[in-house]
Amino acid sequence: MRLNNGDLFPSVSGPVLGGGKLTIPEDLKQEWNVVLFYRGHW
């Protein structure tokens, strides 16, 4: 799926290092945010 200018980011959730989960964009409260996805070891 590709986003265009002005599109809303779809809701995505995943585990967080140390426990719990993060749901994007609901858990991001600031206007600008950076999320790093680390693929880990293959």
C-alpha cells in the first residue's frame, strides 16, 4: 500500500523492546515522530 500526500497513516501495532506494544498513529502524540523498525537477525 502506498500513501499519498494528505493520506492518513493506517493503524499498525507491534511489540516494543522491553514489553508492551506500540500502535501507530494512536500512541504518537506529537506532530512529528520518528519510528525505527529493526529487522533483527535473519
